[in-house]
Amino acid sequence: MKLFFILLLLFFLYPAQQVFSQIKPGASLELGYEDKIIKLNDDAGNAYASSWLRNKEFADIHLNAGYKRISVYTDVKTSFNSDTFYEYNPIQAEYKLGINYHIKRFLFNVEHSCSHSIETKAVSYSYDKFSVKIKLF
């Protein structure tokens, strides 16, 4: 009886093993320096600018995986204040999550992105994107 369950388990795992062996994972880490200014306009046309994200270091971790025509990805980017050479305090985090589907020259994309403040200067935004990209060449 145990042999039957082991063979049954192997029967179901074998196709899954073939699928997992065809998944192409990828990852990257980007470290850098960024200068951002956030500008807002009110209903009266007055412009407000916030420079609290200016001159900030950042770390961006990108993970992706593809299988045949489908690929998924996620991205986490954190901006830092650097008080000293070795001390960094996170102040803003940006997240992305998306899925792509390829058909010949067309790339269909669905993406959600949001940004959240870690400090008391609360700046947050989000968007949902649906797009089609056509490869011309």
C-alpha cells in the first residue's frame, strides 16, 4: 500500500517538476543616489514643493520569474537618510507587483504600485496600470 502512494505521489510530482524546471527566475539589486522633488498644485493653482526626498540614497530589489509567455515581477525600493557614513535610516518605501503576458509582438501588462512614508512626513501614492506594448522592430 505504501508503494502505491509513493508511486501516486511521483506521478503527480513529475509534471510539476517539469514545469518548475522551465521557470526562469531573475533578481537584481540596485544601489544609488536620487534627487526627487514632489510638487503639488491645489484647486486655486498654488504650487507646493516638498524637497524632503532630495539627495537620498536608495536600495532597489527586483525579483522576477517567467514561464513560457507569462512573467511576474516585484520590486521594493527604499529611500534612506544617511546621518553618518555607516548609519542609514529608511524614510520612504515603494512597492511594485506586476504580470506580463507575451503574444508575438504584443506585451500585455497589469501592474500595481504604491509608495508609503516611513517617517512622519507622510507622502503616499498608488496606481494601477493596464497597458499593451507593441514591439515595432
